[in-house]
Amino acid sequence: MNLEEYKGVFVFAQQVDNEISSIAFELIGKGKSLAGDLGTEVTAVLVGSDVKGLADELAAYGADKVIVVDDPELKEYRTEPYAHALASVIEKYKPEIFLVGATAIGRDLAPRVSARIHTGLTADCTKLDIGDFPLEPKPNVEQKHNQLLMTRPAFGGNTIATIACPDFRPQMATVRPGVMQKLPKVEGAKAVVEEFNPGFTPNNKYVEILEIVKSVVDTVDIMDAKILVSGGRGVGSPENFKLLEDLAEAVGGTVSCSRAVVDAGWKPKDLQVGQTGKTVRPNVYFAIGISGAIQHLAGMEESDIIIAINKDESAPIFDVADYGIVGDLNKIVPMLTEKIKAEVAAK
Amino acid sequence: MKIVVCTKQVPDTKSAVKFNPDGTLDRSAMLAIMNPDDKAGLEAALRLKDKYGAEVTVISMGLPTAEDILREALAMGADNAILVTDRVLGGADTWATSQTLAGAIRNLEYDLIITGRQAIDGDTAQVGPQISEHLGIPVISYAQKIEIEGDSVIVERQFDDRYHVLKAQMPCLVTALSELNEPRYMTPGGIFDAVKKEITTWGRADLVDVDDSNLGLKGSPTQIAKASNKVRKGAGEKVTLDASESVDYIMDKLKEKHVI
């Protein structure tokens, strides 16, 4: 593999139902700063059916170039045709970096692609930098420059590892949604748009979609919320989440929850904060009846202000809370809701 | 029907995590359990066995101590257990791990391979899809329900706000979510039988169609530059007050920070 041949930062511009996912803009934003360090450009790879019209939106968020792979076989996400699309783009354009969102789609797609083209893949990155590998010069080891240094939490959020892929290209990473910042939208910005179709012939690896069942409740994305009122098993029952919903309404926030709550079937998966749920960083995070398993902390500890209410004074949530209240949520939460309502009404 | 289940022995990440000087995990110093998603995958296989009849083979790559989780799998009802262990396989990233497991599975007949979605130590969710790629078979990840229909597998595949019902021709690889089921306990009879059963041990020489350059630390495209314990922001204030004082306390803070 001639590493020098590989140039440019590519990002997978995920779309669902022909609507670009927020992660695509976040990846362009981060890709832009990496490309700046490398003196190169950001290319968004848009894959789907009848998606060419979405290219301008990618340009508005900073993409220099958009490669469109448009084919009827790509209408709904399926692993094989999407993997074929990305692997073909990589073989043809030879990017040095390829970023994919660590979404349900990206975490399925990226491993398949990396295995097909034989390169490394680092999962769920929360930080990306350009730097040297090894980080410090070592005797008898060539120190390579301009490497992608991929940082991610591991071992249930107990540790942070920085990983490089010095001998293979592209350097591939999936990136946690909600961590990288998108650039301000520039209306009317244009990118070079190029269409590319490697051909899609169904084979044994193409699965058949029998049915698509969408969640009936149209919920707000907890990753966009400025205030989250999050509940754990300590809330006690699905009915008791009403207390949290009332507080959320009073304070202009959204309800989220811990994994225990999802496992118990009290709330749907898309409201789950944590290692196997979503990473959130709201202005205010209320952790109510959440003990604070390390996997949960990994998903919310970057919140600006963390207010925890828990009756167990030794709960680990208090180790990250800015304001911890040891007490009974059943008494405190309804009173707090009333106070906030009164305060808001008085203004 | 023949089902292969991949399982991993993982450190219980709720306990303390320890490292070797080179940044790799010191697994010998930590409590070890069967990875939860893999256990759900095993349970799914055993339920298919109960319903349709199947031979379930459990395979694990790891240290010799991984025999413990293979015994557990046998006691739960698996028919065969294979341990893939060899010094040259150590330090593998997901590429080298998936190459190893694919090389081992090539010795076996299979209709269905089930892996857990992800292991709680690495949390990558990469090995399952990568094995399927090396074997040239379809993959369905994030399974929340698995059924068999003729020579096909029907799977509910979870997404964020929806799920897909997918049909794939077997042989196929499915990755299982812990939410899939509640794994059964080992039975006293199962434990008794498991102790008597033989665990097959394979090393490097038993792997089929895998080049040395794709194995172990040397065959891993990704390399660790640095690993460290997570530095958390310190705890803030913690108060124990009665309910109405607590509310006043929170109100003060919310006003102070201009939230309300």
C-alpha cells in the first residue's frame, strides 16, 4: 500500500428518508479542521436513492466536494449495497481519512467497509486530532507525522485510549453523534458535485426488507435538548415519570432516561443516555433517581450543569454532579415544578 | 440446523480496570464474565434449538481462562465448545480478532452465526460484521428478535426511531442485543454434564485461510498511542435538606445560573 497516494478527508453523509442526519454536518465540521491541518479538502459522500438534491445542504455546512452515489438499490439502508458504495468510493478516490457517524447505521456499515478494504477502524471516537505517532520519538521506531489520532472511551468509560492507524489507509473512525460541532450554515455555498455509480448487482449478501416499523411517538431528539430531565430506576414506575414530564414542561426541557429504564420497558431506546445510548451535553441535566453507573456518566458528564436528586447519598452520580441533593424525588420534584411554574408566571 | 455462537470473556467493567505497561488491558488482574450481549446471543441460539432443533457450538478466542465461560455455555445447554488460544493471537485489534475467528469458523459447518453486538470492554461492535465480511455472508446487526423460516432467517433489526424486519438467506451472521432476551441460568444437571464435556482447544495451526500478517498485535492495523484512566470532573456540592429546603436550594442555583 502506497500511503502517499491517499489524500483528503472524506465523511459519510448519512441520510434517512432523504433527510440528512445531523451527524453528517458534525463530521463535515470536524473534517474541515482536520483538512485544515493537512492542507487538504473535505469531501462528503452522499449515498441513497434520489438524493442528489441534498448536496447543496452539505455544501452549506462546509463540504468542499460531494460525491453522490445514487441508485434505487440504496433507497433504504442495507448493509451490503451501502458497504459496496463506500468501498468503491474509497478504492477510486483513495482518501487518507474516512469518518462515519457512530449511529446505528454507521456502526453496522463502517466495520464491513473496513474489513473489505483492509484497514483499521476506531469505534465511537470523541476526539480527533492530527499529530505524530508514536506521540513521542522512540529509539529505533520511525515517528510518522500527520497521523489521525483517534481518542475514544473504552472499558465502559473507565479509560480513554488514543489510537492511530499508521500503516493502512484510509484511517477510519466512527464518531459519536453530538460531540463534534457543526459549522454555521452558509446559505448558497456551493460544492463540487460528482456522481459515481459502481453498479449494484444483488447477491447473497443483499438482505430483503420485509417491513419497516417506525416508532409511533414522535419524540424530540434528546441530543438537541438544552435542558434534560432524566430519570432512572429510582423513579419507581413508568407512571411516576409523569413527575419528570411535568418538571420538563415547566422548565422547557425534555425527558430522557438511563439504561435501566429502557431495559425495564418504561421508556423507548431513543431516550436513553449513556454508553449504549446517546451522548448529551445540555445546559442543564437533571439526574433524578439515577445512581450513575459509569456507562451512564460517559453519556452525560459533559453537561454544563448537572443537578442530581437521589435518596442514596453514596450514589456515584454525586461524584459528577455540580449540585447534589440527597432526598426523596417524590417530594422534591413536584414541589420544584410548582415553584418553577410560579416563578415563570410571575415574570 | 447448525449454529455457531461467538462469545468473549470480558473484564467486568464495573470493577477496577488495570493495564499492562504497553497500554493493553491486564485481563488477568480483573474479574471475568461472559460478555452480556454474547450471552443474549447464546440464549437466542438455545431458544432456536428448543424450537426448531439445532446443534449449538460456542467458540471463544482468548486466554486459557476463557474456558470458564465455555463451561458456563455448556451448562446452559450448548452442545460443543471451542477455545481458540495461542500466544501469537494476543494483542489483536478488531481486524485481527475477526480474521482469527473467521479462520476458526471455516473449520465448522454452520447455517447461522450469532455474536453479541459488542463487548463491554472494547464497546466497538465491529467484530461481528467483520467476521461476516471475511466469510462472505450477509450480516444483520442489532437483532431484537430472531426467527427461522425455511432456509432464511427473519430478524427484527433495531434502529434509533424504527426497526426493520429483514430476511436473509442462510448462512448468515446476526449480532444480538442484550434486550433480545433474559438468558437462562445453568441447571444443576447442565453443570454436571458440562464438567464432563470436553472443550476443544485450537491454536494458530488450526486456523484456515489466514495469513500470519493478519494475526495478533503485529497483524492489527490500529495501534494504541496512549491509554489512561479517565479523569472526571470532581464532585460539586452535596446537600441533605428537607424537601422544601431542597427545592429552595435548586431554585437558587437555577436563578444563579440564569436557567430561569
